[in-house]
Amino acid sequence: MTETLRDDAEERARAHRADLALVEAVLAGDSAALDALIKRLECVPRILHTLNERAGRVLTPADLADLSQDVLVLIWEKLKTFEGRATLETWTYRFCWLESRNCFRRVYRGREIGPGASALIFEELPAAEVSLAIEHEAIEIGLSELGPPGSEVIRLKHFEERTFPEIGSLLGIPTNTAKTHYYRGLEWLRQRLRSLGEGME
Amino acid sequence: MNAHDPHHESLLMSLLVGDLTKDAPEMVELLSSCADCRTRLEELEGVARSLDAVAEQERRDLAAAREVGDAPGLADVDRILRDRALQDQAGADPSRARRPLSLEARRHRLARPLAAAIVVLCLAAAVFIVGELGSDSNNPDPEDRILGTDGLVDLSPAGTVSEILEFSWTGTRPAGGSFTVRIFAADSDLDAEPIMVEGWIRGTSWTPTVEIPWREFDWNVVSLSAMGEELEHSERVQVRRAEAN
């Protein structure tokens, strides 16, 4: 069991290093790497489509294509910040999630609803879905406000399922420091989520 | 963080990072003697559960996305990213820039007689269109020419209209970019500041939400990159509203 977990962790670490190498090659102007990256970033419209389906088809196909274009441009601009601590797809997912939330919100406000666009029918979403969306949003807000290194340690722990020694090694800090950042980050999130929760009530 | 006994903090941390379990004697004692710690631990475990739930949702979404065949925007991924790569290369090496060329520059590039003939025809057509739009075409400022292969043309309303419901134009919005409509005082200098600006327009039209108060004005449209840089702008178009009956 321990052996399997270690193999998984090593496999993930190898994949992350390969993704970082790919991005670095693209930034250095390698055209073969660009071809490979384009193939990988085809995940963007697919992720956006998935998020839209899960949200009850808030956006029309034309809106989705527009959003996909915006997210791709944003990802391209941020490419140099990719540090290989997650796969490209996971890293990309956060942009998709945040931008789709912003877009859904604009649709909710009715600013971008054109003739024929699907309106939001929030009441038709399952309660669990709404609850998870609110929880997700609060967590993302909290993590972005917390900032590094706390947010990085928490993401690595919960989203990448890394151990504290792995986190320490990835971030170049002692294991105990990683644990302290984790606890402080969790405590900070506890208080922040509480205040966000009070704001939503 | 709330003021709390540092030893209690240390034990809570040990529990949450997995160095201690709840049945360790020091934890049993802490949780039985400190109500604040019990509440805090419950809440911290709740945060950890929320993080796990969000992470799990993320993994499910990614798995579902892998199963998606076609999706809106999929066909454009290649073009968008290659355009961005090309623009970045152009930024690093200006000689490789694929930037919009002025009409003058384009004319110089077309050396062959047939191409030159086409250019002459195009220029004649452009002069005719500009004349029709009624702008200051007698002595156009080079900076005010329509630039780029996807030039911003067919602006309306043009000329005399009684009511302005919509401003529209033809042109391709840059990837991730937007259009801005600028309204100028009638017959103002070309370097005059606009008296009204509407930005972040994603389509090729704009319907004012407030009444345009001026009976006479000029306007143009500017296309901006995702980074807010001006890429090209149209010529100015005059609007002269008819007197109401």
C-alpha cells in the first residue's frame, strides 16, 4: 500500500516536471512544444463546457466559445507563472473555474444576456450543487486572499494529495515549516470562511 | 488568530497535520478540558473537509472534461494560441512582428503590376467610401487611416439621423480584447480628447443606455488587445441629427 502510494507520488511528480519542461520549451520558442501545448490546452473548452453543464447551461454555445477564447488568452499571459506543482490541466482548471464564475455572475446580472441566450434558472439547480458552488467559491476566495506560502501548502496537501515531506521538498522549506504554514493557513481560512458565511446570510 | 494557550495551539496543529491522533492521551485531555479547543477543532476539520470536497469536485470535473468530445471554442484553440505565440515573438523581435500595416506600407510590399493594379482599385474604392461617409477625407491625417487587415469599417450611424439607437461597425475583435467607442465634439481636432467613451464592448455594436445629449458629434471605434493596447482605430464619422419637427 505504502509502496503504491509512493509510486503514485513519483508518477505525479514526473508528470509535473514534464509539464514544466513543456511550458519552459514553449516560452523559449520551441515550435514542437507549442504544438504539444496546444493539444493539451484543448482541455480548456472541454472544462468550460463541463462547468457550464454542471451549472445548468447558464451560457449559450456562443458565450462559451467567447469565454474559452478569453481563458486561453489569460492562460497564455500567465504561462510564465506555471511552476509545475500541478498538471497543466489542474492548473488550467482554476482559470476556467474562476473565469466561468465571473461570466456566470455577469449573466446572472443580465448584462450579457442577448436575445435567445439561456437565462439562469438557479432554482432548478440541485440544492447540493448550489451548496458546493458556494463552498467552492468561498474556498477559492479564501485561498486567493491567504496567498502563498499558506495557500500553496494547502493546495498541495488537499488538491494534489501531497505529504508534508513532499510539500517541503517542492517548496524548498523544512517539513515542519510546511506543517506550520498548513495549520496557520487552515486557521486563517476558518476565520475567513466564517466571516464570508456571515456575509452570505 | 485568536489569543489562545500556545501549548493548546501546538497540540491542535499536531493533530491536524497527522502527528497525533485524537486518542493520544494529551489530546484526550485537551479536548475534555478546553471547550474552545473542541469548537476550534470541529471548525478546522470542517474547513479541511470543505477543501477535500472542492478538490474532489475538481477531480470529477477534470475526469468529465476528458470525456467531452466536441465543445464550443474547441476549433479555435489552435488559432488563438498560435496568434498569441506569434505576437509574443513579435514583441521579442520587432522585425518578425505581424502587425497591421499602413496602406502606404502595404502598397510598397506589392511590387508586381497586377497586385499594384488591385491596390489602385482598392484605394479608389476607399476614397469613394470615405467620401460617402462624409469625414475629413480632404486632408486625412496618416494616423487616422483605417489600419490592419481586419480594418474597422462600415460605421453607423453616419450622416444625419434623427435618433441614435445603436452604433455599429464591422471588424474582428482581437482574441481576448475589446472595442471602445469614442465620441468627440463635432469637428474637433484629431488630437482632441473624447467627450464620451464606452469601453469593454465585446460585440460589434453598442446601444447607449443613456441618451446621447449632443445634436452633433463625431465618433470612432478603437480595437484593444487583451492587455488594453490600442491595435487599430477607425476613421471618425460625423453625426448630425436632424431638427425635430
